[in-house]
Amino acid sequence: MADQASLNFFQEYWIDAWQRSILTLDILRERGNTFVERAAENAPHVLGFAFEVVLDGRTLPRPVNYVLVSIVPPEGAIVDPAKPPFVIVDPRAGHGPGIGGMKQESEIGVALAAGHACYFVGFLSKPMPEQTIADVCVAEAAFLEAVAARHPDAEGKPVVIGNCQAGWQLMMTAAIRPDLFGPILLAGSPLSYWAGVRGRNPMRYLGGTLGGTWLTALSGDLGHGTFDGANLVANFESLNPANTYWEKPYNLYARADTEGARFLDFETWWGSPVTLNAVEMQWIADNLFVGNKLTRGEIRTPDGTRVDLRSIRSPIIVLCSWGDNITPPQQALGWVTDLYDHEEQIVANGQTIVYTLHQTIGHLGIFVSSKVATKEHAEFASCMEMIDLLPPGLYEAVITEIDETTANPGLIHGKHLFRLEARTLDDIRALGANSEEDDRRFAAAARVSEINTGLYRTFAQPVVRAMASETSAKMLRETHPHRMRFAAFSDRNPFMASVKPLAEAVRAGRKPVSPDNPLHTMEKVASTWISTCWETYRLTRDAMTEAMFLGTYGSPALQAMVGLAAETTAPAKHGTDPAQDAIAANWRAHLEKMFEVGGLVEAVIRSIMHVRLPQRTVDERGFSVLQAVRRMQPANRRLSFDELKTLFRDQYLLLHLDEERAVRAIPFLLPDDPDQRARGWQVVEEVLGASGDLSAEGRERLAHLQQLFAAARPSR
């Protein structure tokens, strides 16, 4: 009997293993067929919503391969014409478009659910000839102009979401054309490329360890003026070899009965690499990946305009995660400390910056995960108008679940409370930052890159370009390992002909192994061991890469050879801009005259802000009350959204400039009519009471303000 039992579990496991192998091959066959079909398409995408083309970038004066489409609201969705439209821009970082709206629970889905009209910016698989990054910025500006023209009744400018690479592209456009943008949400977008912490962010060393961007130039030349996005995909995959080479394929094999649909959905997007013009990719590598010039203000448009991120007037929202190994929080937020030395400078510049930190989600999950979409993205979508009214400063968005202790839950949208807490630049620095010595190392790597690229262009580029042709470039792309592993399992491979009928027979007679089968247990243990080996390899490789980078580019001799003298300090941060300084000075002069200018509305807003200042936090409940009060006003007397935004900003800046003087001036803003003052005070109490108990200092301030509202208006 014991021998029979041993034979049974042995036979059961190997039958199951054979069947899973056939099912896995069949799923890979489907993936390969999808890859072949999509490779023949001009605009392959994974967008899960119906859409209508609004503006084709190929028709612009400077043609680009980008396209603006309008998302058709699904049945049951109600779009509020007064709400600003959302524009989602997907990353062109090697993959095709559509990931921001691949499923219902996505950035597009939550925007539609919140009542916003929605647009999507995608791109074709091939760039237009001579297309540049500057041309894409011009196209994005044209897209936003078209969106705004379609929504004349919207209260506020379009809200723009940039995923990964699209984030820095949008920030450049917003710096050049700040008048077009409403709030800008950056999801997993790198802006400060040298930033990171030792031992955790090895990708930032890649440019230095390869000797700079000369390999990018070589790839573009071998591609006959075209850079293959599959190379970028390969870089992403190399960051986590355990997942790439074992965990993802094993997970498919282990769950071959149920994993197929999810696997194919993702691989449809992952397996459709697009191309860029070689000049586009070279610009990105030189100015961003290695040069890190964006936050230092060293990038200029073809007409000489300086790209200064401090020129952006819209709220900037940064969504990043500790689990992101491609865009770690330091790279997503380091630009703030690159631009400013103190949070007071953010306020003086009139810029509003909001960030939130997820604890675990990976890079793609920031704009793909359903959990992130239904929590972070949904909360941002529902509270975007509140963010747009925020006064200048640095804030962290804290999203918590509602429980029995939450006051006034009826004023909260959804299942989470959205709260904004004031932060300082020290909070950003605490996430981790380079030392001056490390910044010098990256600066040395950038200099070496310039030298090597110059040498390549002088001596090798003419030869490579003479040898390369469109035929050879096409062959290189088709034989790229990323494409080959997809195409090899398609029906074009004659060895795959028997897989489909075999898989149908397996599904008809499927015999899954029992969970307690000892061989099945040994399989899972072996899988864990293999993953551990790959992870050990990654840690060793990353440690060696970091040590080589730090040792090589930390050499005083090398730094001196590339022009970084020993006595010089670390590379300079963003330089001062006389235009920005003049704007700040004009605002201060303007505010000096505004302390006693205004009426009851100004007095109410100033009072609410004065009471809340010590707590350094605001949440959606008070905003909900304020919006309800605003909607109760007759349409002909109601402040427009832009007027309300200006009012909030001015009142906050007055308090920031001289809080005592601003409070003393409140009685001069109040009307003589006691009934009007009483109604104004009622609004103050309702808004402040919506968020629960005030602090002791807040209650003292509230009592003082009550006396000011009750007293007779003083003479000037």
C-alpha cells in the first residue's frame, strides 16, 4: 500500500507538471501571436475605453507622432461641464500607449467617476522624421489649448497627469507655457536624476559605468537614425533579474489554469516596444539621465527660452513609492531641494507642491495598480479642486481610512479621508540625498560622458553611419532578444503547431496536483531557492557597480582631468533668475497695500486660515462645507474659481507676510450690518467645525476672532 501511495503522488505530480507545461506554452503562443499582430499595427495601444481623435500631432506645423483623443464616457458616467477636464499622458519610454487607461479601475476610470471629462495623449509606434523633444513640448501645448477650447464652462484649467517619462516632459512644457496648465500630477516621474541613496538605487550609476552616452549614440547610428525602445525595456528588466528570469515565468507556470488572462493583458503592453528618433534619445540621455540639467536650469528651447521649473504656476502633485526601484522618492522629489534652499522660497515664488509616499507599490503599480487607482488616484481626482485652491507651500497628502472616530464622515468623499499637512524641506532631505562628494562624482561622470561622446562622434560615428542601412537597422530590431522571446513562441514557429490542440486536450482532461503533494512542495521550495540565488546575484552586482562608480569617479586625478579642480565645490544648484526675483518683489509690494482691502469674503477666508495655521493641516471636510456655501450663492454674485483661487492665495500670503497685522485688519473688512457679520461668522464656524476638534491655540484664535466679528466696525 505504501508503494502504491508513493507511486500515486509521483504520478499525480508529473501528470500535473506536464499539463501545466503545455498550458504555459499555449499562453506563450497566444502572447507571441498578439506580438506579431501588434507589430504590424501603426498605433498599437491597450486603452480599454472608447475614444475619438481630437488632434493628430502629425498635422501640426512641426509634426510629431503624438495624438490627443477624447475618452467616450461609458454608459452611466455623468460628466459635469463645470469641472475641469483631465488629460492623461502616457510614458514614451520604450512601451506603447494606453497603460493609464487599460482597465476600468485606472487613472481614466477614476477621473470619469469623479465627473470629469477625460482626454488621453498617446503616440504612434514610429516617430516623425526629425521630431525632437522641443517639438513634443509644442505639441503638448497645442493639445491643452484644444482641450481648454472644448470646455469653456469649466472652472479651472485642465488637470494633467504625467506617468513616468511623460512627467518630466510635461514639466518642461508647463515651465514654457504655464498659462495652459491646471494641477499637474506626476506619477513615478524622475526629475532629479542623480538623487538617491547608496545601496538602494543602482540605476543612477548606469550612465557612468557605461562610460557615458556614447553607447546611446552608437545605438542610434546602428538603427539608422532610430533608437529602439526595446533597449530601454531591457534596462528596466535588468533591475530585477529574479522577477524577469524566474518569478514571472514560474508564476505563470505554477498558476497556468488561472494566470493566463492577467499575464496576457500585461504582456500585450510590455511586449510592444516603440521607437524614438536617435536625436530624441540622445537629448534625453545627455540632458537628463547623465547630465541632470533640468533642475539646474541648464536646458533651453531652440528659441533660447530657459526651462525654469520655478516658472510653473500650477499646483504640482508628486505620487511616488518606496517600492519603486526605477523612480525612487529621491528622484521624484529631489528637484524640490534642487530648486529651493528653504520652504519660504516656495511660498515667495507662489508655487504649491504636494507629495504622497506609498510604502510598497512598484514603479508600474503607481499608474497601473487597481489598488492605487481606487485609493490614491481616486482621492486626488475627487479633491483636485481643493488642491488647486491651496496657498503656496510644501504639503504631504495623507490618505487614511474612515473609522468610527472620524468626525463628520458625511462630508468625506468615498472611504478615505484626504488630508494635507504642511511640510518643510527638511522632510524632503530626510528621504535621503547625495553628499557634495557624491554630486562631484556624478558631475565627473557627466564630463567623461561628454568627452567619450565627442571622441565617438569624431572618430567612429562616420564609419558606423557608413556601414549602417535601413535594412540592417530593421534586422537589428527584429532580432532584439526582447522581440525574439515573444516571436519565438508564436504560430510562425513550426515547432509550436502541436501546442494548441494539445492544450485543448489538457483543458478537457485537466488533473491538477493536490496542494499537499510532497513533490509539489519541493517544487515551491526549489523556486524560492532559485529566486534567492537571483536576488543574491542582483545584490552583488549592484554593490560592485556602486563601488566601481564611486571609486572611479571619486578619483581626484580623474576629476582634475575633466576640469573639476580640487578646490571647487559641488556642482551649482539652480541659478538665480532676475525675472523670478522681480516677480516676487512685485508681489510683496502688491501685498503691502492689500491688508485692509476687501470685504466680508476676505475676512472669512483670512479668519479660517488664521485659526488653522497652528495645526498646519487641512482636509476635505472643511473644503466640502466651503464649496456648499459657495454653491448657495446666486450665480451672478458667486466668485469664479479663478477669483476664489486668487483670494485664497492673497489671504494666505498676507498672513504669511505679517500675521499680526493681517488679523488686526480684519475688522476693517467687515460690513457695518450686524446680520451680514453674523452670517460670515457662521461660515467660519461651520468650516472650522467640519474637521473636528481644534487645538488649544486654535480655540484661542477662534475666540479672539469672534470678538472682532461681534464688535462694531472701527473707523480707519
